[in-house]
Amino acid sequence: VQLQASGGGLVQPGGSLRLSCAASGSIFSINVMGWYRQAPGKQRESVARIISGGDTNYSDSVKGRFTIYRGNAENTVYLQMNSLKPEDTAVYYCNVLYGRTWSSVWGQGTLVTVSS
């Protein structure tokens, strides 16, 4: 099972980006798909998660600005990021929890830089 994340880049404050993550391989029964981020010198933190039934949750720092959603292909997840701030600068990672044992797999990370 592999995750391929994409969509990062350089954007000005107030701008938008959409991150994508596609899971490939023998992955069944996805329980949770999520996005995390790690800024330089900081610990990795949860940004947004979507549960198999469609419920979502967000960190307080991104609530109202970011939206997580599943694609038409069930093994994809997106993170629409609006009103970006310099403090959103980080490497963003996607994560999937799947199967009865709640196995975890991480994507390779994609860098988001918010700067003028």
C-alpha cells in the first residue's frame, strides 16, 4: 500500500492550494483519511481527518479555511486550503488508517510555503 501526495507549492498569503492524496495497492475498508503537517522545528500535527462515514474534524487553526473531502475514486482524499497564512507553511502528509487492524500508512509529504 502506498500513498502519493501532491499539490504543494509556493503561494502568497490569502491564496489557495489544493492537496491531493491517492492510495494504491491492496487497501480495503478505509477507516480514516487525514492530513497532517510538520513545520520546521515543530512536531507533526493533525490538520484534518475524514471518517469512513463522512464525518470530518479539523484543528482549530484551520477550521473555516480548510476543507477535507474524498474524491469520486474512494481511495483519494483532498485538502482544499483557502485564506492561507504564513503559519500554514509546513510539509503536509496524508495518512490512511485501514482494515480491521487499523493499519497506518503515510504519504511522502508535500511542501506548502506561504510567503509574499
